[in-house]
Amino acid sequence: MMTPAPVSGEGYSMGFSSETRSNYLRGGLIFSTAYQSDVTTGTNGQPISDVTYTILPTISLDQTRSRLHWVFTYSPGFTFYQKTTSLNQANQNLGVNLRYRLSPHVTLSLRDTFQQSSSVLNQPNTDLQQPVSGGVSVPNYSVIAPNAEVLTNTANATLTYQFAANAMVGASGTFGNLYYPNQSQVLGLANNSSSKGGSGFYSHRLSKMHYIGVTYQYQVFSASGTGMPSETHAQSVFGFYTIYFNPTISLSFFGGPQYSSTQQLGVPSSQGWSPGGGTSFGWQGRLTSFAASYSQTINDGGGLSGAVHASSANASLHQRLTRKLSGALGASYSNNSVLDALTTVNGGGHTIQGNASVQRQLGQRLNLQLQYTRLHQSYSNIAAISAIPDQNRVAVNISYQFMRPLGR
């Protein structure tokens, strides 16, 4: 049995099925120069644009054995600003994804990603594809402090047991943390937001294509640094349904009740029920990959003063245009409403982001890429965002990549 998207803990792959390879060592070097509007504001309150230069060495190890598949990726980075040199910073990007079959019917999956960045728009992903997940629990990184140093860490552990031909149970634990080391760069935001929780699910395969199931999850969301520390405990019960048109094309739905209890310093505790749910679609083809999702759930605030009712929509498209030319499009919309209506720090807002890229293969190992990113945010009483609510970034990337087979 496959593990349906609502409970798998994984995002949809945007690679092409024709390029799926394992047992390879990959590496390379990316040089990027970009023009970015509204990097910061001057003493007169007017936005200041700048040109950046980024160097990103990368290394990735993808290995498969009879019972083990693991992927390790590491990309340190160095970003230099032409005018606002105080924003110069070394970046770190680390990812580990491990899947181990403990027995013919028991599988353990471990995932962890860590990122230290001076700009959320400056990512090591050369395709700049919008990440899309169909999970019932996804960390909320939709509130973006432009050009502020930020550290994020997301971890997930899932254990699944297929105890019958058409029945599976599983349990998972998740952790997410968002931290801004420099509070002066994120005025109005919580400099430390975290989420942690556990869940269990039961999945039943009705036929080769149709899966149904139910999942229960318990989560704790906390935020500090706004002067009013907040903690929310949330419980959710979701039913889900997934149809697999084939192993690489699926459509999922989930929905059910959620209960939350919030305690904020200086404010009476509040409790309440709310509905939650979502849908997602993933298609990984030979020359085209597409994924889209929508969800409405209780989630961490991602820098706001507390947990939120989060509504989010994401879509990503990756297309092979010719043998040497490919393109990518991505878009996302997020609306966050703080649960505790009595809070005076901020009540929430929305984020809209879009990106596009075109990549041309110049040689066997050399690639040229053009990127454009647009970001708009609207959040009340958050100086770090209201001062520069809009961002435009145009980048040119030149990358050198190599790939070496590993012993099988």
C-alpha cells in the first residue's frame, strides 16, 4: 500500500519521472546576480533597491539499497549586497530524507531540513518551484520578513505498519521552529515561533485506486518575542480520501473538526471549535510535473503573536519545453487570522507570492537560468512588513553541476 498525501508527511515531487535516478553523487556551484526592489527603507522612509551577488556550492547524495533509501543535501551560501553591505551573510541549507523498511510490512521515514538565510527570496533551489504539500499538518512559513536573518528547522518522523492486505496504520511526530536572531529586523513579529505534535492514522484500500482513512493529531503552538507570549493546544480529527489514477497521479481530500485552547500572557484563555479541511492534486509526468493544494486549518503563526486560522493555496508547474529548455511557474496565497481575538499586537493578514523561471542547458554540465519573483504582504501593526510590503526580484543564475554513479 501507498501512504496517502494527507498523512505521508511528504510534499509532491516536482521532478520529471523520466529523470528519476538514484545511487548518484551530485554536486555543483551556482553563481547568481539579482536586482531586488525594496530591500530596505532609507532615513526618509523611501524604499531602497539593491543588487546582490550569491555563491552557492551544493552537494547531494542519493542512495538506494534493498531496504534503505536516503538523500542528503547540503548547500552553504554567501550573499553580498552592493549598497546595503550590512545585510551580507553566509547562508546554510541542509536536508536529510531517509526511508528504511524495518520489515516487509513496517517502514520508518525520517525527514529534517534546516535553513539559515538573510533573504527568503534567495533560495538554493535553481528551479524556484513553489513547494506543495497535501498534508494535514504543514509548518506555516507564509509570513515573510523581507531581508531579515532567519533560521528554520522542520523535522518529521513517521512509522507505518501494513497489518493486512488492504489496511495500514501509522504514527508520526513533527517539529517546526522559526527563529529571528535579530529582533530589530522584525519589529512587530514574534522572534521565536514553534510547533510540535503527534498523530496517528488508519488507512484502508478499497480498491487499487481508492483509499479512505481517518487521522487524529495533537499539536502545541507557541510564540514569544512580541511581549505577549502565547501557547495554543489543538486537537483534530480528519477523515481523508485519496484516489490514485496511477502511481504518480493522485487526488486527495481531508476534513473534520478541530478544537483549540489558547493562553496568552495578560489575556483570559480562550477555547473553541472550528472546521478544518483541504484538497490536493499531484501529477509527475515524463515532461510535465504539476501540484496544487488548498487547506484551511489551525496552524502556528509563523511569526505572528499566536496560532492562527490559516487558509492557504499553492500551485507549482514544471515543464520540459525542449531537450535543453525547461520552465517553472509557482504561486501561493495565505491568509492568517490570529485565534485570540483579544490580542492587540496584530490580528493577521495575507501573503501573495508568484514566481517564474526559465532554464537553458548550455552544455553537459552548465546551465543558465532567468528568474522573476513577486511578493506582496498585508499585515496590520507589523513595522517589518508594512514598511516594505512589496518585493520584486529579477535574477540571472549560472550553474555548474556534475553527477557521479555510486557503487550498487
